[in-house]
Amino acid sequence: MPSRRDRANAIRALSMDAVQKAKSGHPGAPMGMADIAEVLWRDYLKHNPANPKFVDRDRFVLSNGHGSMLIYSLLHLTGYELSIADLQSFRQLHSKTAGHPEYGYAPGVETTTGPLGQGLANAVGMAIAEKVLAAQFNRDQHQVVDHFTYVFMGDGCLMEGISHEVSSLAGTLGLGKLIGFYDDNGISIDGEVEGWFTDDTPQRFEAYGWQVIRNVDGHDAEEIKIAIDTARKNTSQPTLICCKTVIGFGSPNKQGKEDCHGAPLGDEEIVATRAALNWPHGPFEIPAEIKAEWDAHEAGAAAEAAWNERFAAYAAAYPELAEELQRRLAGELPADFAEKSAAYVSAVAEKGETIASRKASQNSLNAYGPLLPELLGGSADLAGSNLTLWQDCKGVSADDASGNYLFYGVREFGMSAIMNGIALHGGFIPYGATFLIFMEYARNAVRMSALMRQRVLYVFTHDSIGLGEDGPTHQPIEQLASLRSTPNLDTWRPADAVESAVAWKYAIERADGPSALVFSRQNLPHQSRDGQQLADIARGGYVLKDCAGEPELILIATGSEVGLAMDACEKLTAAGRQVRVVSMPSTSVFDQQDAAYRQSVLPLEVGARIAIEAAHTDFWYKYVGLDGRIIGMQTFGESAPAAALFEEFGFTLDNVLAAAEELLED
């Protein structure tokens, strides 16, 4: 009968073979963590290869995603639809086995990892989702949400600052079903980490409020089992299991060295490793008796069948709760949301308030929140400025996780990556807020939302120099262009309360990617619209004000500058000019419209165009052309009241009129 080491060696062999065939990859981590993975995946992990989306499965995250052949080997060996041919095409074009684990490519991969530390953050988000969902739905004798989140991480993950942000919050929230495995092998790309990473990691995590299990031999199955058992018994604290391992374990000449971290072992070393591991089998060859012991179909089917029985009993006792849980886990909105949200938009249009769009955002939350129990909001310590708290918000805490609001603290990056984990887990639509300028702290997590096409809602307030006296450190300039250039991300900058309500509605209804909702600090005037214009807001760009005949000039604006464009249009019209105003709250959504609609809004034959936005100018050339004009920002801001800043940087009626006259004369 194959031993534990034989089963672990199957991981090592597949990993080194795939990396060697690809002539690219990281064999060291999979070979070093194989023994830990064998114990976890064979003895503890609740999953079903026949149904990778089994609702109550444990979540497994490989935060040190460069070691991707570890998870690919595990998925293949346990019976997922990931064949030897898939492993042989590791890192090749259109392969399921990408260089780093990519969500949506290989079944069983719970999240895209590779940017170090973010997998740990995603795991914290998944554990939060499990805890909150359990608190909202479980009842006495009916534990239908009951699973663990396991995460592997390396030195690199712990050196990244995001690990501090999310681990601190995980301890505060008492995420007892979060179990991390620290691959303490002392090696990173540059060599032995003792020259640049001497933290007392166990003490650090104890300070966060974690249970820490120190000095576990990562190659001793019994020590690993005892550690996991201890971790699973503590349901009030997350656990860090510190495993001492040898990177590249089994490689006679490269184990324990940086040589095997990010490069193939080489043909000669692989021969030597096979001999050292007593693995006489050929490349990609797994003996039937070892494959049979790895196969998880029977155990997975039994686990899912047991859960189905529990859920059937739950549904009999609590039919409405069961139906609601199924709806939320399926990612479906309530049946009446579209109708009620449309009615709210109409009501906002009729009311016609002049308010800051951040306040309009809060009003939208008060309208949509009661319709959407799946909303799980938060702010990075700026709730009073971002206005993300709404009338029925209840904070989530370690002792009571049944709420719908997370106080993230000053952790913009951590908040954003945690929201990705929450969205990936299912059952929630997460939203989180900070000032637009601090999107820079969160930038890579925002990118990961877009890469994985997750329904994550980013609320960014204080959207321009209009925030005033806090000065250039807080005044965003290039951030809107950065967000708009991100594939799969829809960015909205509403001009008033009506566009704000539509932006929230659109973002909530969009199921195939994230949205950035960008709001002002200062009040914005209401713009009147007819029914067609109201409907066209959701198309990203539309004609807000038109002339009697063919336009000779088009003013394009977003956010607070739409009011300025409307004032300029009034003056120019009075002077006999034919002027159209286009409000463009979401350029990406507008770009997705059919050519006929885009032509109807921005006719190609009208070359005289001016874009007006208190943000970087360069983004707007695609809409005005090289012959158009852009009134925008090309420098950083200054510290002064908003009115003085808008005048200083040319966002005045006189400047717009002068640009229009110059353009029309040309």
C-alpha cells in the first residue's frame, strides 16, 4: 500500500515534470509543501471533484500562487476535470493550467493568486463571508453554512504589507474557521531571507489575536495532523500553523536553495530527484494504486449528500430562509428589485434635489439596501465622509456576525482584496469605500476584481480638486483615467442625484464584473430630463441638452463639470450657436453601445468638441480628437477652498466660452 510520502511524492513528480516541460515555473514551493497538502487534502478538506461549486465546500487558497503546480497536481490527483494533458500544457497559451492559478480556468481554483499577500486577503474575505452567512442563516440544529477556509502562504505573502492589514482584521473579527499554513522555508527569489526578513512571525500573529502553532515539521504527517486538529477545535480565533519546510524537498543538489524557487530543476537533477525520492516512474506517470488513494469522488459525494440531507431538513423547518439562501448563493437579485429600483430613480428625478453626489449615493443605499439583504458594505475608516452607512446598517463583530456592515479601519488595500474574497465565496454583494485618491493604495486589488470579473462595488468619494483645502495629497488627478483604462471595470462619475441612483442600480444589476462609483464632496445641481434621457443614463453617455438643428459644437462633461457645461451651453445658445451637451457618466458603458447609438450622441461629422472634467486631460482625446479642446488637469492641485481652485485651474464659464469661440472660429 502506498505510504503518505508516496502520495506526496506524486505531487512533487508532477510539479517538477510540468515545470521542466514548460521550461518555466516554480517547482520549489510545491515540492516543499507537498507533505502538508497531502495531509490537508486527503484527511480534512471537504470538497467534491464532481461538483467544484458544492455550496458548503471548504475553501482552499494558494496565496503563494507562483507554486501553482501544487494546486494543479492536487486537483488532478483528487479527480477534478484536469487531465494529464492539461498538466503537460502548463503555462501554455489557452491552457487551464496558467502560470499562476487563474479563477475560471481550472475547476477547483477558488481565486486568482500570484500578487503575493492577496490570496491571504481573499481567504480572510471568504472566512468573513462564511461567518456572516452562518450567523444570518443557521438555526439551532440546522448548521447549513459550516465550512473552513484554508490558505497556504509563504515568506513573500507575509512580507507584503497587505498581510498585516487583513490578518489584523481577521483576529479582531475572531475568524475561527480560517486556518493558515506558513511555509517557513527561509528562501525567496533573492536567496536566504534572513538578510531582509527577520520578523518574529509567530509573535506578530499572536499580537493580532490569532492562535499560533509553532515549529511544526512540514514533512512530518503526524505533527501536521495534530496541528490541524488543534486549529479546527478553536472556533474563536483564526490559526496560523508555522511549518518548517525544505524548499525543493527531494532534489539532492537544489533543495533548500533559491535555485529551485523559480526555475526548472533541469533534466539531470530530475533524474537525481527521482532516485532520491525512490520514484521510478516516468514523467507524468502516476501509478494506479496511488491515483486510487488520492481519488476524492466517493468522499466528496458523501459530503455533499450529507449536506443535502441537512439542507432538506432546514428547508422543511425554515422554507423562506432556505429559498433566500439559495437565491443569494446563486447570485440572483430579488424578483422585485428591477421594478422598485426603477421607481426610485423616477422619484429622484421628480424630486430634483441639488445635493452632493456622495449624499445622493447614501440616499440610494437607503432605497436599495432594504431590497438587498445580500449587501455587505464597509468603509476604510471614512464612513462619515464616504456616507456608506445607511439606515439599516448593523456592524459585524466577533461576537455577533449577523450584521451587514464591516468597519474595515484604515486598510484600503486590505478592504478591497477582502471584498474580492467575499464576492468569490458567494451570498453577498460587497461594497467598500474610501476617497478616490486612496484608490491608489487599493489599486492592485481593484485590478484583481476586474481580472476575475467579480461583482464588487467600489465607492470613491471626494472625486476632484473640488474637495478643497486638504490639498494635492488628497486631490485626485490621474485616478479616473487609471480606473477607466482597466478592462472589465465600469467607472461611473455621476452629474447629480439622478445619475447617482442610476449608477448604483447599474452596478448592482451587473453580474459580470466590478464597478467604481465616483462621487463628489460638493453639491451638484439637478439636471432636468425627459423620459428618454432618463432611460439613456444607463447607456453611459447621452444627450442631456440639444439644439434645434444640427449641432456645430458638442460639450462633453462628467460629474460636477456637467453643470458648467450646461451654463456654457445656455450662454452660447443665446449668442446664436448650435450647441449640444453630452453627459458621460460612464465611458466604458457608453463604448459598449452599438455604433448607431454612439453616432446619435457623438456624430462623427461634428468635429468641434470640448471635454470638460476636473481630472487628467489625456483620457479625453479619444472623444474630442486631436483638433478638439479639453478643459482638465495637467498638474497636481493646490490647497485652497474649492471655488478658488476651480477658478485657478480654468473650470470657469469664461474659460469654457473662450475655448468654444476659439474652436468654432478655427
